[in-house]
Amino acid sequence: MKLASVALAAAAAGALVLSGCSSSDRDASSTQSADAGFAKDAVIGVALPQKTSENWVLAENLFKDGLTQAGYQPIVQFANGGVSEQQNQIQAMIQKGAKVIVVGAIDGKQLGTQLKAAHDQGIKVIAYDRLLENTDAVDIYQAFDNYKVGQLQGQSLLKGLGERKGKGPYNIELIAGSPDDANSKPFFDGAMNVLQPKLDDGTLAIPSGQKTQQQAATQGWEAENAQNRMDTILAGNYKNKELHGILSPNDTLARAALTSVKQAGKPTPVVTGQDSEVESVKSIMAGVQYSTIYKDTRELVKSTIDAVNAYQKGDEPTVNDTKSYNNGVKVVPANLLTPVIVTKENAAEVYANDPTLAPLTK
């Protein structure tokens, strides 16, 4: 989402602290299992993926400060070396006696062995932001509603096309996220839920013919991969056509696509995004990128620490969705937060309480 100053991280972390009081007054020497609660100063592991966007960096600081101020002993680590590093980090957290492990997976399909080992030790597993797949060793999914994110992106693309490009039909291209990220599918499916009827009735066309998630995927969420693909699409399909819009699943890839279009000497298309990254918010206010999605990492980390506190007391965390997220083995109970679409029109209102982004809207 965005890089946070030390002051922001400290202030936000303060908002995360809950009382954590146990109704049965368990003392710090408690050795009870996770099902019956655990010590208030327990080790809590947080396994994060690579630092591919600003929101992950902010989450690191918020988890460290919030868990510490709540009385826990946090271990917060990034796996910039890839899946094998994350597997090793989770295994080490188990060995260090973690009572809860929060996992923002690089690849949610490749952690089954480690997560089973955690569950075998009575450790609660929280899937953070990205669903953990093909395992029953996951207790809750904490995230924003990612299918809704995709729907909002599809809706904003259509609205932007009408505002900026006049009456259709419109030529668009699709960008999808990394195929190893479980979020990529709900983002894409949500957007296509909105866009497919317009493709069917001829309002929209995709000249490249790349219409599936697999065809539109961006390995590793890397900007270079998205830009290279867009370069190829423009060279092969738009010599005598205008590209009117691009569905982008996040801000990093949106900026990469805009760079490709600019270098090709084409008019600026309507481009969606997500994460409210600083450079993209600046671009939106300048009238270049059309939209982004605001998913306040402070809210998501707070909700996740609320779940940790519930487990500490021996309670079950709050969930609001028990049917949508089938990970291939089980339906994972989810606590979903609400994403917000942001354009130049409503940016000042949406970011009013965000000390990093609010000044950009003045």
C-alpha cells in the first residue's frame, strides 16, 4: 500500500493494542494448548512473502510493534529468498514455540508440510491476505474481500472508459497477478464478472486475444514482466488501433503498463490498480492512472492481532464468511474487510485519515 514513517508505524501500532485480558486469569507460565488458550507473552510468528509492494513493508512494522505492545514475543520475517526460505522460517517458528503463526504466503500451495507440523503442535495458523491452499491446517483467513476488489476494478474500468474515451466500443487488455498467488484468481474472476457481459455484447474487445487469467498472468508480480508483455501486445496488435483501457490488478503493474504505452507513443488509456501506492496516488491526482483500491493495512493487521488475542484467551476469532474460500481441502472461515475504489474524484475523502496519502490529495 505505502511506505510508513517510523511515526506512522508507532501511531498505528498503538491503535492495535487490545486488553488481551483472560477471563480465567491465566498467568504467564501457562502451558495450555492453543485450543484452551496460551500465555500472554507467547511467541507469535509472522511469515511474510517477498517485499513486492509497499503494503508488505508497512505490515512488517505494524506486526512487530502491535504484537510487542500487546505483550507477545513476535518473530516477523520476510522470505525474499523464495518459497524454500519461507518453509524454513515457518519450521523455525514452530521450533521456537510459537503459539500462532500468521502466514502471508509466497505460494500458498507449497506450505502444507510446515503447516501440518504446526497444527500437530497445537499451533493456530492464520492465512494473512493470501489464502493457504490444499491443506486443512489453516484456522482462519484474514483479508480484504478480494473478489469484491476485482469487481470494483471492472466497474471503475467501465466508468473510466465512459468518462475519458466517449462512446464505445473500446479496446482493452487484461493483466493478471502472479499465478502462484491465490489472490490472483479472485481478483481476475471478480473483474471478469463485470467485464464479460460487455465483451459478449461487443462493447469491449481484446485485440490481443489474451482473455484468460493464464494468458494475462504476471509471474512474481514483477513490473518488468508486465511491461515486456505489454510491449509485445502493443507492437503486435495496435499499429493502427488505440488501446482504450487496461485492467491491472495492482498499482505496480499499472505503472508498468502506463510506461509501456508511453514509450510506444500511444494515448494514455484508462488503467485500474490496487494498493494505493504513493506513486500511483500521485499519478491519479495528475489525471494519468484512473483508479486504485484502498485496503488499509493498518485495519488488516489490527484484525489479525484481534484474532491472535482471541486464540490467546481460548476463544474463536470473529468471522463473517464461512462459505466463499474453499482451499481445495476445506472451506476456510474468513474475516473479510471492505475495499474501497479510489479515483481523483473521491481521493481526498477516502484518504482523509491517512497521514501519508492525505497530503497528496491537496
